[in-house]
Amino acid sequence: MGFTRAELKAQAKEQLKGNVWMYFLISLVAGLITSASSALFGVGIIFIGYPVMMGLCVCVIMNMTYGEKPQIEMIFEPFKKCYWKAVGLMLVEGILICLWSLLLVVPGIIKAYSYAQALNILNENPDMSVMDCISASKEMMKGHKWDLFVLELSFILWLLLVTVTFGIAAIYVTPYIALTEMNFYHRIKGNSAAQQPTVEA
């Protein structure tokens, strides 16, 4: 890699400064909408919950890596620019991963990492088709699946902190991990625009 995990985490910490509580508020709103859509409409989780969670986990986080302040309206971005593709992509990804998992657990995990950047790609390229986003993610993740796995594994102590604090630490840990992984996406696609000045981890 041309970058280190410490660099990605340092960027995430910088991007999160002053934004923790706003992100927490936005995540509460997104969670309430998702829960309500599931309870009231059954399949509403697919047609409302999925795009809202993409808005939270992709749109809000990506905007933060570009230096923007998190805003509640950001969770509705998928509805405006790629609604049906967002729904279709999450469904297709889920189906493909399930099918690969029927062979054995490991192939399903490998494919999940291959498809890991598809939603990020769709967010930045709403004109791309669902399958093109998946193909682009597979190409982007060649040689980087293990890197992402190790990056995620490096947060194990943070996740333990979430457990021992009965979830309270997730207020900080959740966006911290999400921003780090989004910085990973920017780096492997060769985007320097989102790279903030690094500090010591």
C-alpha cells in the first residue's frame, strides 16, 4: 500500500472533530426512519430503509471526507440522485453474497469484500448501472481485500470499548470507523482531493 492504517485513522480523527454529535443526531433520525419503514410497511425497509442507510453510511460520511459538515438532509441524497439504483444495488449485492455463501462461508466473505466499494462508486457516479458499479468495485478491490480486512480488524479494541461501555462509545467509534474506511476508498481509487493533512496517530 502507498498509505498506512495510521494515516487513514489520523485523517478520520481530523474529519470527525466537531462533527461527532451532529453525526449522532443524524444517525438517530436515520435509525428512526428505517425502523418505522420496516414496522409500518414491511418491505419499506427495502424501499425506504435501504436508501436512508446509504445516505447515512455513504453520503454523509463521504461528504465529511471532503470537508463538509454533516447535515440531516444528506441522508436523503440517494432519493434524489440514484434511488432505484441504490435499492437495486443493495438487493443485488445481498443476493450475490448469499449465493456465494451457499458454497461455503469463505467465498461469501471474499465476495462481500469485492463488492465493498460499489455503493461508494454509485454515490459518485449515479449514472452508472448497478452491475457496472459492482464490476468497478471488484476491479478496485483487486489486491486490496486483505488490506481492508486487516484495517477492519485493527478496530477490535475500539469495538471492545463499545461493548464494555454498553454501546455509549459507539457515538464516536461508529463514524470514526466509517470515515477511516471511506478514506481507504479514496486512496485505492487514487483520489487526493479528499485527503486531509495527516497528524500523528
